[in-house]
Amino acid sequence: MFNLQMVDLKRQYEKIKPEIDAAIQNVINTTAFIGGPDVQEFGKEIAQYIGVKHAIPCANGTDALQIALMALDVKPGDEVITTSFTYIATVEVMALLRLKPIFVDVDADTFTMNIDALKKAITPNTKAIVPVHLYGQSANMEAVLAIANEHNIPVIEDNAQAIGGSYTFSDGRTVKNGSMGLISCTSFFPSKNLGCYGDGGAMFTNDDALAEKLKMIANHGQKVRYYHEMVGCNSRLDSIQAAVLRIKLKHLDEYCDARRAVADYYDNAFKGNTHIVTPFRAAYSKHVFHQYTLQLKGVNRDQVQALLAERKIPSMIYYPVPCHKQNMLKEFGGADFVLPTTDMLQDCVISLPIHTEFTTEELNFITTNFLEVIAQLAK
């Protein structure tokens, strides 16, 4: 029997164990645990990879989003447009800052921000737009940026799930996800395509003054030690995590290719099944499949998940309760938003295991059993 995991970090580690162990040991030997050379070098390397002037490492992806909003000098009651079909961190930081989340629906194919809905949601109180690159696929950034520029509204990319992916504009120009907004944010949570061995995150920008401000906010609002010019927070990427990320960054493209290969295998196996809608791949987006998320039609999603579990096949529901329906957002009027596509997706999506270490035998086991379960429930 296979020991299947949604993400198999152990096997991934074993492949790069000598590099990782040496990098961690070097940090221990130098005792440069906070703000050491590995943090500085990783910042340079990840900025170069993304194609931006500045990368500011921080403690986690949630902090990155909060610091980004703080750097825009938003005030309580200001409106920030985003999607509800995302992890709660995207919206949680808005609530913490007493901002008003304005939820727009997503497209049924890409699961990312619906452009017509975005146009209708803009008001004089809109102070930022936060498109989410979900499950590894880019939001339609060309359209988002055009609307934002028309209204002079800053864009913060939530790139926590799509690092390594890219976006192709209509003029043929291709850029990395995380390089298009005024600020972009990412997470290095262990299960991410580029994940560390704890928590970690980063912010990216091409704006020199904004980069300096982001650094200050992440470091207690100080540029010079003990001289605090603004309210900040304490959000640092530690040196051991930076050392791990420096090694894994060298492998990121191969990791993304491996995930695409798994997605291709799944796509081919499920082709033509009327109960399974495989992930859509937008022409403008080079999908990196942080998750492989299907839509199920004509079968009960929860029963599918239960029967898979009986066969020792893990699966996940991302996300069973969208943000606008969460109790924590009641006071911000979350329940008042009408988002039919989001509501539909919450009941029919299911994610199958996807990572970089699969064997063909494992994938055959998953797809064969998944199709058997679908056939059983579709009778």
C-alpha cells in the first residue's frame, strides 16, 4: 500500500538533504540567527528570480499582506477589493487594520477575480485592489492593472500560491507572478511550491521609497536602531529558513515542472469524464499547480472525499467556507455580499494530492481509484 501525502516534504528533503543540512549547519556554526548573511543573500536572489528591484523577507505571508497595506497608509473604513474564494489570511489582515473588505466574485474557470465584478465594485473609497493568484494560476493581471491605473488605485498581488508562475500580456511580454503589482506578497509555508521548514514570507516592489518603508514597518518602524519613525511590527525571516530557501530556490523551476507533469497525468486520466471538470489553464498564465483542484458535477463531493479516505487517498477542500461567510467578518458586512460563483465552487471543488515526488505507480493508483469512486456514486 502506498503512503500517500497531499505534499510529500520528506521525500523532497531526502533528494536535497546534503545541501540543506550543510546550509543549516553553516547558520548554526556562524550563530547569525537573525538578519544574517543568508537573509540578505536570499533577498537578493529571490528579487532577481521574480524580476523586481526589491525583495523584503518577513516572518510569514500574512505579515507580508498586513505590512503591504500599512505601507499604503490606509485608514480604518477604507475599502479594499478582493475575492472571497481564498485563504482567510488575505482578508484577515484587512479586518485587523479595520479596513472594509469588498468582495467580488470569481470566474468559474480560473477561480480568480472576475473583471466585470471588479469594475462594478470600485468607489471613491477604494484604496487598494488585492487580486489572488489561486491554486497556482495567475489572476487576469492585465485587466486588473488597467482598471487600477484608470482609477489610480494601488494593486497588491497575493502571490502566496503561485510563486514560480508567470503571466503573458497581450503584447507578448512575459513576467513572473509577483512582479506586476505596486507590491506583491508571498508565503514560504512548508507546503508552498517554494517552502521553508517553518514560517516565512516576503514582499516585492520596484518602488525604492516604498521598499524602504516596507523594511521599516517590518522592523518596528525603525531605520536606525532605537529611532522609531512610524508604527511597525516585528516580522523577520530567520536565517535558518533563509538558508533553506536559498537551496530550494535553485530547484523551484524543476519543482514547478514536476507539478505540471502530475497535473498533465491527472488531466489525461480524467479526460472526457462528464462528472469531472479538470483545472482550467488560462492562456495568459503559466500554471504552477500549488493545488490540483477539480470541480465535481452530478456526484456528492463529501461522499467522494469519504470514499477516497477509505482507500487511503488524501484529498482536501479549499475552501469549504469562503471568507464572506466567516463569522469573523460579520461586522464588516461579509454576509451581505452576493457571490453566486463562489457559492457554487464551495460545494463542488476537491483537491487531489500534488507534489514533486510522485511515481507513475502512485498516480495510477490515485486516478484509478478516483474514477472508480466517481463511477460508484454516479450510478
